[in-house]
Amino acid sequence: MAPETLFLILIIILVVNFGIDKLLDALNAQRFSDELPEELSDVYDTEAYEKSQRYKKEKYTFGLLTSSISLMATLLFFFLDGFAWADALAREFSDNAIVIALVFFGIILLLSGILGAPFSYYNTFVIEEKFGFNKTSRKTFFLDKLKGALLGGIIGGGILAIIIWFYQQTGIHFWLYAWGIVTVFSIFMNMFYARLIVPLFNKQTPLETGELRNKIESYASKVGFSLTNIFVIDGSKRSTKANAYFSGFGREKRITLYDTLINDLDEEEIVAVLAHEVGHYKRKHIIYNLLATIGITGFTFWLLSLFIGSETLSQALGASEASFHIGLIAFGILYSPISEVTGLFMNLLSRKFEYQADNYAKMTYAAAPLISALKKLSKNSLSNLTPHPAYVFMHYSHPTLLQRFRNLLQTP
């Protein structure tokens, strides 16, 4: 295939992906003003529902603007041989392939960060502020950006360097070693993310002794779930939106509750939410998700090994010689349609797991407090309760509130 033909294919993929995403967004936006289902009519009063509609419409318009600008900037970078320019600039620093790749991606990510920062700032301090969600100080905002960039550079750059080194040493068989190192890293992060990464951004404190902790420990004992690590995270440092999650394995497993969750829900509702999280552990969803991700990662690396050595990949982006880093950019775009399919599979799996976790909470605790908790959380985050089915199918990792409500009311 001629480089010019591949270049055209890459552009078509970018434009078609954008078109599909915007079509789904538009279909979803048409449902913003739909009448609420009878089962969810108590989530919003008239004033709150109007506020949620304004929030959804503003987020939709802003998302359309930012994604359109991002596409135009990307296309401009393509047509002006921006990747070849970044490659040439990186080669001025070194003739070592690993150093060149790290500098190359550093340039790309720096440009992307500069372009995206004003939009991220506007979203946080204008839109989220207007609707009462934002609690982030400007200092925290910029520190998060800096810490995120440094962390991404250290971890992402380190893994990329190892993968390129494997490629230099083993040729097309590098994918096996790359798959192995990414798998080990994924398992490590699943184990220790809450202990090592979260503290860089948030403060975690053990849930204090009291009625809530007693109820949680009583429930955990009832279902045979060994739980000593119950933490509260200062989510209110950044937003009023609430969450809870389960992480880790063995002695590292822990439940983390956002302080906003504790403020928004009563104790029965919090235990019901925790029962849902315990359900994920008991049904081995974390392990299944990890195995599925590892499998998809292996397939991706294998496919990459078939194409990465092609000069056409690099030449299509304007480079005069084949290189791993530019080939990786081209491959990433070519792979995006496959990524959409694997993403659909993971979302389907995730929605199935959410139903199972809900059912576990219903059977081992109660449905009513979980339903009321979900309704409160939806109201407080101004959630869309009438999403378009096509949008749900493509993008939702959780069933809709209506689907979860109806499932929780079904007789086991």
C-alpha cells in the first residue's frame, strides 16, 4: 500500500469516528427534555429537573465545541506533517531510539496539554462552578495537572522505553515480552493503586469508629467478607459529586467511600452501596475484568507486532525513515475501529457485572436503600435519566438508573 493511500485511510478513520460520536451525542441530546419515567418521577422536582436539563445541554454544547476543535487541530497536524516535525525535533536531542521516542511523545503530549488546558479550566471553573459542583481551588487544579503529567511521564515513559528495548532485542517477538511487562504492571496497580497513587492526589483516612463503621463491619461479617480497610477519601476537595469503590486483592483489598457520599446518604443507604461493592468482589468481577483486559492487551500487542516494522506506517505520517514511535501513532489510529468493538464488549461485560452486584446487594442486604441511594446520587449529580438506547449501548459501563431500578424490584 502506498503511503499516500494509508494517509487517506487514517484521515477517513478519524473523521468517521468523529462523525459517529457526534451522531450518538446528538441522538442523546434529543432525549434531554423527555418526560421522566413514572418510576423515576420522584428523583427531581420541577426546578431540579430544569436545572439538570440546562446542565446536560451546556455540557453537550461544550463537548461539541471542544471535540470539533480537537479534530481540526489533529487534522491540521496531519496535513502540515506535524509528526515528521516532532520526529525531526526529537532526533536533535539524541540518536538513541528510546530517547527519540520519549522526546517525540513528550512533544506531542505537551502540545495536546497546552491545547486542552483552557477547555479543562473552563469546564471546571465555569460550567461545574455554575451548577454548584466545583470545589477545586486553582492551586489544586494546576497541581493536579502537573502531578498527572509527571506521573504519566514517569510511568508511561518507563513502560514505553522497556517495550522499545524489547523490540530492539527481539524483533517481532517483542509483543510477548511487552504483554508480560504490561500484565505484571496491571496486576501491581490493581493491588497497590490505592496505597501508592491515590495519596498523591487525595487524603485517605480510616473510617472512624461509630455507628456507620459498626453497621459496615456487621454486614461484612454476615456475608463472610474479611474487611479491615475502610477508608474515607476527601472527594469534596474537588467536587460535590459522590462515589465509592473497591480495590485490591487479599490483604490489600479495601473499600473507599467519598466523604461526599457519607454526607449525601444515610447509613442504611451507605451500607447498601457498600454491599454492591462487596458483590463485585464476591462475584470475582475485578479478576474477570483484569483477565479480559489482559487478553485484549495481548491481542493488541500481537497485532502491533505484525505492522510496526512497516515503513509505510511512518512514511504515511511524513517521516523519511521507519521508527517505532511514529508507527505506533499510525497503528493506534488504524486500530481504533477494533478498539471500539473491544470497548463495546467491555461495556457489555461491565453492565452485566453491575446487575450481578446489584442482585448481590439485594439478596444479602436490601433493595430499597440501594434504590434510594442511586436516586439521590443521580439527583445530586444532575444525571441524565432519559438517555438514548444507542448512546447507552455504545458508551455506558453501567445500566441506566431505570434499568437498575426495575432489576432491583424483580423477585430473585
